[in-house]
Amino acid sequence: SPQEDERFLHEMRKAHLTTMPDWSRKGVWKAFDCIRMTLRLDWRQVAFTNLARCHEPSGPDDPLIRACQESFPLARLVDAVNARVVFLAKAGEVGRSIRIPGEEDERPLVVRYSNGWSGMRDGLPYQVWVPVQVPAIRSLLSDVCVG
């Protein structure tokens, strides 16, 4: 029912907000947290999703991502939340194969980087490329970014 769906979403949001400080201490989430903090965004101002992999199954997640994109395409989520900027943390062919309509016109701006610890983009770790990207991103988010 719509009420049960709303209750479920409320509980999921609450759980994610509670656990984000733990998640953002490592891996791909650490790079994203740096981006978020540099832009001075609160966790409530971002929509986030995992392309396929949580803690299970172990091993490469590429087949799972491909399968999930068939049933739950990222483009549909981007459209539903009217995203202006998308940070896509997935390296390799699978990451490049995920298409976001409007990306070629930078509407939304899609910032792709590797999903490893270093958050590499164009050969640079996130600590280097994030500050370079901030002005362009802030201009797109001027109504929600502080400072």
C-alpha cells in the first residue's frame, strides 16, 4: 500500500542517515563524502544508490551491475529526482556503459570516477580533482550550496 511504502522509505532514510558516518570512512564512500563536504551539502540534500553490490556476494560486481541496470536503470532514478549533478563511481567498461540521458549536454553534469579507495578521475585522486570541479558544480547547485 502507499502508506506501507512511505513508512518503508522513512525507515530506510533514517537508517541510512544513521549509518552514513560509518560508511563514509572507507572506499568509494570516503571519496563521495569528500565531495559532499567540499560542496557543503548535508546528507539530506543528496540522493544516493549502490549500483548493485552491498556486502554480498563476494567477487566482482560487474555482472550484478549489468543485471540491475536492466531492471533498475540509474537513468530512471536521475530523472525521478531531477538531478543536476550525478557522481558515478564505477570504473571500467561497466561504468562507461551506464548512460544518463542529457549527459552529453551536461544536463545533468555527470562526474565519473573510479570506485576504488583513491577515487581516481583522469589519472588524479579525488583529493586533487574535487577542488578543481567545485566551481562548476557549485554553479549548478547555487541554490543548495553554502559559501
